[in-house]
Amino acid sequence: METITNISDFKSSAKTIITIGTFDGVHLGHQQILQKVAAQAKATQLKSVVLTFFPHPRMVLQEKSEIKLLNTITEKQELFEELGIDYLIIHPFDYAFSRLTAEEFVSSILVDAFNIHKIIIGYDHRFGRNRTANIDDLIVFGTQYNFEVEQISAEEINEITISSTKIRTAILEGNITLANQYLGYNYSFSGTVAHGKQLGRTIGFPTANISINEDYKLIPKNGVYVVQSVIKHQLFFGMMNIGNRPTVDGITQTIEVHFLNFEGDLYDQNLKIVLLHYIREEVKFNSLEDLKAQIAKDELFATNFISNL
């Protein structure tokens, strides 16, 4: 797959089959559309193209939007590549781009830039200035400019409509199991192991403190989780705490992972933390001994959970 960061840089003599969207999460509903685009392009010897945007349009058009995203750019690239897409265009979204009329978008982008043969799009897709055009308008443009339009119905995407908003809500509520079901894969984030206060080491549970670089990445609800990570090509499971460490009067949010059966120095390594299960809320304990006793219970829960995978 080739990733291109501006529509103007796209060059292909072959006709294309394209889909468009923000695709945050690249969830099961998205995957059905993307798999169809890739399969049809391959069957007809055309090129499959995904047009997506960064920043997310809501970050640009909604002044007070504090939306957090399910995927970083790198994560999204990996997911699209796994689905067999030929070209991923991540176009910079700005106010000027948002002012393109529907016809300007179709003629200058779909037809002139992408040499479109067909567009496959969700039933609820809207486009053009102020998102005034819909799937019916797109079909009219298809007739005018000689390209096909295939509409994906809500029923075809899923009997239960999956949305990125529903997944974000599930993650913020600690319902990782539901979020992972909707995504079709386990939610994750990546970060660098930073130096912490080494409190975990003093109570027998050393932790890796994860610092996430992308401030737009959605961080799950505070609490304790079962997680996994690949360290030096080997899979390790662990317990993760997200929170403010109230037992020791912490005031800033930290992400700390205690890996089971692991010994070694992880400082400055970049780790991908995959979330498997939410164990419990973060709690303020009366003493470090009480905290240590609870972590031992969490470890037992995590071990039993892992043994049943």
C-alpha cells in the first residue's frame, strides 16, 4: 500500500474504485466497505483508493471540539494495509477544503484527481459545503460524470449500526469487551516507557510508565485492565492502571503496566499496549499495604483471565 499525504500528489493511470470517510477506528462496519473496495478493484484490475482526512473535520469545523480519536495515523495505515487497499490518501483537512461545493468536489477531486470508475460509500454519507449533498446527489453526479455509485445499506454494514461514537463511549465507560467486539480487533495504544517514581517497585509490582505522544489519541477510562504487549518479539501479559494514583495523593494521570513474568529494562522503548479486559475502578486505599493486597488480587484475576484465552 502507498500512503500519500495530499490529493495533488496522487498519480495513477489506472481507473480507481474509491471510498471516502474519516474511518476513525476502522471498525467492523468500515471493514465491510473497505473489503468490498479492495476485492472489486482486484477483480477488475483497477486500483483501490481510500480518501481520508487529518485533522478530523470536527477538529477544524467545531471551535470547541475536544474529540479524541480511536486511531493514530500510524495505526490507521496498518489497518488499511491489512485490508488490501492500494492507495491511502490522508489529505490535510482545512476550512478552505470544507468550502468546496459538492460539484466542485466531484469534478476536481473524484473525476480529475482520482480518475474514478466507481465509488462505494455508506448509505448515510454526506459531502460538499456544509455537508448538504447526499447519496442521491452522488448518483446524479455519477450519471453526469460517468462513474458508478454503490451504496452500502445500514443492514449490510451491520444489523446493529456500529459507529465510532459508540466505540468511544464504550471505551470511556470501561466497556473494553464491547468496544473490541465493535472494532473487530483489540483496542490499543502505543507509547514510550518513561521514568516514573518507581513506587510499584517498592511494593513488589514494578511498572512501565507509558507516555503517549499523540495528544489526540483516546485514553480509556481510569481503572485496572488486563493487557498484552510484544516485547523483543515475545508476547507478555500484564495489568495496567490508568489513573491519578489517589492512594499516594497523585494529581496527574499516569498509565502504568506491570508485566507478568517479565524481568528487564524497558526504559525508552516504544510499546504497543493491547487492552483485553477491564478489571475494576481505580480506588483510594487506606495504606500501601491495602493497595498491595488488592494488586495481588488483580494479578490473580488477570492470570485466570489469561489462562482462559
